[in-house]
Amino acid sequence: MAQSPSPQQRPQWRLMRVSDLDDVVVIADAVHGPAYSEERPAFAERLALYPSGCRMLERDGTPLGYLISHPWHRATPPALNEVLGAIPADADTFYLHDIALLPATRGSGAGAEAVAHVVACARAEALGEIGLIAVAGADSYWERQGFARLSPYPAYGPECWLMRRIVEDDEA
């Protein structure tokens, strides 16, 4: 019978640091390819604007993935690679900008842990929903994480969906 990895072997989420940004770009390029990759300034600004929504996944100091999320407006998801300027004071949704996990981490539960962090952030901001754009057919993964498809989102490309998850007060 296979044993689950020890806590030291299992990837762990931690707060993102400015020193992680080069690794974030490398991971984004590896996971998303040219169609959905973004440049360092977009990542750096999100980290500066909302650091509690930015996390790194690592094992033994090796970066394996990242999470970027922040409050935003439901009706106008940010464009890819867009510099935001500021987090809006009148945000009405919590926006899950990106979770990128290298293949070695898939199936480890890291994605579900990241979503749980995003839910906690949404609650802390008193926002009752989380929005995201599912790209390249990832909508089925997001449905398993409790998100529902709202509408196609051709601004990001084919097979992209605007999705939303309602944050219930009584969820654990």
C-alpha cells in the first residue's frame, strides 16, 4: 500500500514574495504557454496591491506553483497582462486571477487548498462570490471546485468561460 507523502515531502503554500516573481513568470510560461502567459509587471502589481491573495507553492524550497487573487468588479474581469492601477474600493467580487501548478503537483490537493484560501480571502473581504475566467477547457476542473459557468468569455480566447462560485457563510 502506498503511503502519502510526509509533511516535508508534500508541497506547501506560503505567502508570495517579490523575490518569487521570476519563478512566477517561469511557471506561468510552462503551465499556460504563450496564449495565456503574462509578464512580470502584471504579477508584481497584483502582489503589491493585494499580497494576502498571492501565494507560492513549494517543496523543499523548489517553486512548484502560484496563486494570484484579489477583490475586483464582477462585470469587468481584468484583461490578460493588464496593469490594474488599484484594487477598487467598491469591489463586488473576489477575483481568482490564476492558479498555476506544475505537473508534478497535480493530484496533490494543492489546487483545492488554493481555492480554500481564496474562499477565506473572499470571506475576509465580505464578498459573497468568487469569479474567474476558465481557459483552455479548464471549466470542468473549476466546476469540481464549486464554480458554475456563467457565459463564454471570448475576450480570453476560445473555450474560455466566465465562472462564479457563491461563498456561503456556513461553508467550512
